[in-house]
Amino acid sequence: AKDNGKNTVQFFVAGMDEAYSNTMVLETMMHKALNNNEFELHYQPRINVRTGALSGLEALIRWRHPEQGLIPPTDFIPVAEESGMINPIGEWVLRTACAQNKSWQDAGYPPFSVAVNLSVRQFREQNLVQLISDVLRETGLEPQYLELEITENLSMHNMEYVLSILHEIRTLGVKISMDDFGTGYSSLSYLKKFPIDHLKIDQSFIRDIQHHKEDHSIVKAIISMAHSLGMIVVAEGVETDVQSSLLHEMDCDEIQGYLISKPLSADKIRHFLESKDEQ
Ligand code: C2E
Ligand code: CA
Ligand code: CA
Ligand code: CA
């Protein structure tokens, strides 16, 4: 589901046959979208499975296109990654998520962290560490309230380089999460080397957890391995109470998914936070 960039291109510019020019057209469209403020962030809560307390929100981008309506990230992020537009878009996401989190704190809500997804290309082409520290300074958000989500595929690139950046990010006080764990190419020896605070088990392992013994065993093993490495474990895509209680039994730390909430606009997050306050 992550690599449907090809379908996307057709969806946007039906009638064009050159994949190359399609990407160029989309690149121009995304450039305009950035200038016209057509991107927005929705936020999905993640809670502590034992206490129910909010542990953080994940920022997820959407494109509010004047004609196409709300476009999901799976329709344009792969093309943005291919074309390089992911760099300015990723920078906008980081700045917006940090500024938004600071404004929730300023409004008096109990502080929580915001998680931002990073693409591999942002490691290669941006001075990421400088960017992160600039954004934290500009927005006034304290570093412990920012988390960066990376994927295992990062391990396929120059490891020494990637590790040095991750360590620098960690030194700033920012947290690092391994996203979609179990779907990528990394080996356990990489996992040991990565400086990771949270490990997010991919939703494909959670989906059938109550019916498939194998998935149940795998999730249980991941949780115990991650704990022995000192990581906090998050289960993604939790949709039912049964899944939630199984994960609780397996000693999973945090859950994220439609059971708790879909990703919500910043306005709706206020309602979510207020309803949590009353509990
Ligand atoms: P992801 O980082 O794995 O994000 C989780 C996706 O699962 C989100 O889809 C979320 O809406 C969806 N989801 C959450 N809970 C459930 C559930 O209970 N059931 C099901 N079936 N789905 C659930 P979304 O928002 O469409 O994002 C898709 C992907 O696009 C993300 O996957 C991430 O890889 C990418 N993405 C989103 N925003 C950004 C961004 O700002 N930058 C980058 N580089 N990638 C982004
Ligand atoms: Ca993510
Ligand atoms: Ca994920
Ligand atoms: Ca994903």
C-alpha cells in the first residue's frame, strides 16, 4: 500500500503518457500547493494502554486540493519522495507540527509529544540536524516534545552517516521512533545499533492478532525484544477492544488506531483533549 505512486500519477494527469513529465507536472502542482497553503496536518492520538493517558499525537499530512478535495498522503508522498519535493514539504510538516504543539501547550493543555514522519531523502539532502534545531528554536517547542519517525529502510543507506545523524538528533533531546516495524529490510543487528526510543509495530501484524497464532507470537516476541533493548513499544492500527486487551496482556506500552481515534484536524484535537480532561 505504500508504493502506489504509479497509480497516483495517472490519477492526477490522465492522458499524459510520459512518466517523467507526469512527475514534473506533479512537482509543479505540489510546489504551488505549498505556496497556496493547500497542505494540512491531521493528528492521531496514541495512548498508554495501561492508564489510557495520552502519550502523543502523530502528524499526518493531507492535501486539500481546490478541485480534487482531500488527497491522502499515499497519493502524493511517494511522488514527492521521487521528485525531491519531500524536502520542502517535510520542512513545512516539521515546522507546522512543532508550532501547533507549542500552541496547544500555550493554551494550557498538559504537554504531550508530536511525532513527525521523516523520509529517507531528508537525511540525504537536507542539513536535518540544523533544520530541527532551527525549528525548535523558532517555535519555542522543547525538544522532548518532538519525536521523529523513521523506517527500517534507512538502514539500507550509508549506515555510519545515518547513525551519526540519529545520534546528533538524539543529542538535541529529540526522540526517535522506528515506524512500520516488521515490514522493512533491517536486520536485528541494525536495530541494536539504532538509537531508538519507540518501536512501532506495523498494523499488518496487529490486524489478525486475535485469529492468527503466528501474528500473536510475532507481536509477543517483538515486544519482549524491544523491551530488552530498552524501547517503548507502540502497536499501530488498533481497531478493536479485543486487540487492545490482547496487547495489554502482552505488555505492549502504547496503542494507536481507530479504536482510540482517527487522525483529527487541529480543531478537533481540541475537542478530543477536552473530552479526555473530563474523564
Ligand atoms: P504511517 O506513518 O504508518 O501512518 C499510519 C497510517 O495508518 C495513517 O494513514 C493512518 O491514518 C492510518 N491508520 C491509523 N490508525 C489506523 C487503523 O486503526 N486502521 C487502519 N486501517 N489505518 C489506520 P495516512 O494518514 O493515510 O498516512 C499514510 C502514510 O503516509 C503514513 O503511514 C506515512 O508513511 C505517510 N505520511 C503521512 N504523513 C507524512 C508526512 O508528513 N511525511 C512523510 N514523509 N510521510 C507521511
Ligand atoms: Ca508514521
Ligand atoms: Ca506506521
Ligand atoms: Ca506506513
